[in-house]
Amino acid sequence: MKPATFTETVTLYEKMIKNQMKRLCLYRDYEEYYQCGLIGLWKAYEKYEEEKGTFSAYAFVTVRGYLIEKLKKESRFQKRHTFAGQEILQNVCGAEASSEVQDYMSLLDEKEKHIIYERFYVGKKIHEIAEEMGMTYHQVRWVYRQALGKMQAEV
């Protein structure tokens, strides 16, 4: 049987949320993950059906699922938006950085070099580069990702 109010539910299951966070080694961004656990608890509270089992088991699975999903989203975001060589490309002012950039750029073919140059040095958006080169947005994005992948593989 589930508690009468959500406030009661939070007081009863707060330790369970914190325990799940500890088991998943979620120490960074603690408050954000705790809020995610509370959202999972709220969803469990709203969707619980007594004939399907105990509330505590349902809450446990739902909260854990929400925390894992948040972790997966963070991981996907990091993979998509983090590029180890990006600091090198954005920090082109120094002479040693310039030679490093040239080393990485030498790995690319002419089309890839042009797209990387326009994107990082000129600051154009992908759709602007696509118009300039007579390509579709998706083609330029694909070449751009391939180029970043080549450079990242060398880092």
C-alpha cells in the first residue's frame, strides 16, 4: 500500500533514493541526481497500481530506472559534445598550438580541412558551410563528424 501523500512518501523513501545514488556511485552533481530520484519517486507514486505488487518494490525499480536514464543521458551528452582536441583547435593563438593544429589538420582531406577551418576559425554554422559548398546540411555534418573522429583518434 502506498503512503497517503507524496510528502509522506518522500520522508519514507528519501533514504532509498540516497542509497540508490550511492550504489550507482553518483557523487558528482548530487542535487541534480537527487532531484531526478524525486521525480522517479513522484512518477512511481502517480502510476502505482496495487494489484501489481508492493509500492516499495515499484518505487525502487522506478527511481533506479530514472537515475540510470539520467546517467545515460549525461554520458551521451559528454560523448557528443566533448572532443579532446577541441581545446587545441580553439586555442590557436600560440605558436606551439599552431603546429599542433597543423599536425591534426594534415590527417584530413581537402573537404574536411575546409569544413573544420570554416567551423572553428571562421565560426560559421554548418548550414552556412553547406550553402557555400553546395552540399546538404546532413552531408556537411557527416563530413564534419568524420573529420573530428579522425583527429580524435590521433589524440
